[in-house]
Amino acid sequence: MPLARTEAGHTAGRRLALAIVLGLGVSTPHAQTATWAASPAQGGSVIAQKTYSLPELIQLALAISPKNAEVQQQVTQADLAGDLVKSKYAPQVSLKALGGIEHTPLAIPQTVLPRGYFISSSREIFPTLELKWLLFDFGRRKSQVEEAAQNARAADFGLTAEQDRLIFDVSKAYFDATSSQGKVRAAEKALHAARLTEEAVTDQRSHGRATVVQVAQAHRQAAAAQLALTKTSGDAETAFATLVATVGLPPGSRFELLSPKDSGLDGEQSLQTLNALIDEAMQSRPDIQSAMSKIAAAQAKLDTAHAAYHPTISIQAQVLQNIGETSSDGSPYSSINRTGDSIFVAFELPLFDGGNRSTNVALAVSQKTQAEDALAATRNTVAQQVVESYNNLKTSLDNRREAVAYTKAAELAYQASLDSYRHGLSSVTDLTNDEAALAQAEANQEDADANVLVARAALALALGRRTAE
């Protein structure tokens, strides 16, 4: 019953978290349904006047993720397995009752009865209270408790690793979505610039200083900018849909995104040395901690297998009541209603078991070796991930620095070209080229900003750090 309540509580909690964050109506006496507006352009639902930051989306994803809930149940099961093993330290008490009718032929000397037997008939009930208590097992239960505790620790670290992965997935989808929205803004600026160019060329044409061909080129550039905006808007919708799916929200959910902070986009000086980062990952990565706990659990299982070669000492006691009556060869029944009891100290040492204990030891040794090999492989993978994410972050920071410089230069070049063209000092070809270069530079900077943020999130994941919570 407690487990059923726990499972129901988790499900209700996930639904409540989803309802609260989405602004949906919650089934309470005072709940009111939130206002939803249809989006004609997207065909989805829009959450009125609601903007979400990355930490809010991460908390929502953690609350409603089925995979996260599944791993949480694994943690619960590992904890319950530990409680189950600990119960072996307690005495086992049971109540039994045996009742029935019995007719038994019994031998008797023919000097007493010529036919040599008589029939004993009885009608009895034996209610019994039994006690079994294992006193000494030379470390079996202790090792089993240790194994269960280490398995529970491994499950806890596994939950942390799953949550870290989900945090990274949501962070990456969020940065991709905000970057796509930034590209839309850049495309809108490019379209605005193209229209300014179009107006300038048209104005020059009206004064006889531009040709029909130049006007047509300006129109073509504006049309190309409009097409680029349409494509960029479609890419932004795709990125937003990916974010919605990654968080675990219903398809068609609509809400605004709070732009990520610019902190950390600059400042490569904050990076530690690569060796220091690898050392940090070896100490803090949950998958490494989980692998180490699995080794400890395998060692405890090996200790349990060795302890099986030692004897066990236990107490077995019972209190019974004999309620019944008996008769011999049809004689009148004699009744009884008396209490009996017994207590024994049991010593048990298996001498031959067909190789069961030796096989268990060999199996435990193999499992421990496997766990040690898994830890070594995990450490190699972690080191590789840290090196890769570290190099990606350094490259992303370098690319962003160059992208910022290029964007500033492109902005200056375009403004100068536009002013020069208005005064008849440059050609429309130069102006449109500078305009296209500025649009590309701004789009590249949005990519560079997102790449830095994603690279930082990837490095945090590789180091086992929690971010954006």
C-alpha cells in the first residue's frame, strides 16, 4: 500500500508540475483554467504572457520526464532491496495450525491382542507459534547488506547521470532555439538593410544616377533577403519544436524564451588546465562513482560467497497447544488440551553441495573483474569526453571572438558603403556585397554564441557539474 501511494504521488506530482508551469487548470476546488490563444500561423496553443528561462525548462523536464521517473523507481527499488536484506537480522515469528482426523493401524504383541494390531483414531488441532532466529552466520548478512547499500549508491549516481544528460539535452535544445531566434532577428535586420538599399537605388534612379539594371539588382537582393528570412523562420520553428519535444511538453506548445545570459561567452581565462579538469571529472562524474560502487557491491557479493563455507548457528523454538481426542479400536474417546514447547540450538555446516559454493565464488570473482574493467573503460571514456569538450570550447571561444570582430567590421563597411552610395561615390554592387556580408556575419555570430554556450554545457556534463539549475 505505501508503494502504491508513492507511485501515485510521483505521477500526480509530475502532472501538477506540468500544469503549474504550463498554466493549465488544476483539479482543485479553487483552480481556474488558464487563458489560451490560438496561433493562426503555427496552429498550436500559445501560453499567454509567459516567458521561460533555461532553469525553468530544466526543472520542468526533470519533473515530467518518463525516463527520469523510471530511474527514480530504480533508486527506490534499490533502497527497498537494502531494507529487505536488513530484515534478515530480525527473528522470524510465524503462527501455524494443523488440524484433522487420523486412523492409524498400530502393531501390538499377540499376547495382548491375538490379531497383532489395533486401530488408533484421533481428532486433533495443533496451533503452533514458531520462532526462528539466525544468530551467527560469519558475515553473510553483513556482506549482503553492504552489497545492497553499494547497489543503492550506484542507482543514486545513475539517477544523477540521467538527470545530467537530460539537463544537457534541454540546454542544447534551448541554445539552438534561442540561436535560431537570433538568426531570425539577424535576417530581419538583413531584410531591413536590403530595403534601405532598394530605396537608395530607387532614389538614385529617380535622379538619373542609377540604371534599370541596378534597380533590378536591388529588388533581387531584397527578395533574396525575404526568402532568407522565411527559411530562417522555418528553421527557428523546427528548433523550437525540438526544444518542446526534449522538455517533454505536448506538441504544439507555444511560449516565449528568455534569452540566455551573455556571461561566459567571453573570458577564456576562466578555463582550468586540461589535466585539472580531467582530475575533477575523475572525482565528480556520477558514472565513475556508480562504477566504483558496483565494484564495492561485487566485492561484498564475493565476501558473501566466501562466508557460505562457514557454519550457521540459529535458535528454533515453538509453543504448541494439543487440542483433541483419541480412541483405540472403537473405545470411548479420551480428550486432551495441553500446552507443549520446545527450544533448539541449530548448527548447520554444508559438507557437500555439488559445487554450488565454489561456483558462486567463481561467479562473484568474475563479476568483480567485470566491474573493474567497466570502471577502467568509463574512466577512459570520461577522459576522452573532457579532452574533446575542452578543445571544442576553446575553439568555440576563438571562433566567437573572430565572429564578433567580423560583425563589427561588416557593420562599419555596410554603413560606409551605404553612405558612399547615397553620395554617388560607390557602386550598387559594392553596396549589395557589403549588405550580404553583414547579414552573413550576424548569422555567423549567432551560431558562434550558441556554440560557446553548448560547448560550455558539454564541458559541464563531461565534468559532472550541474548547470542552469
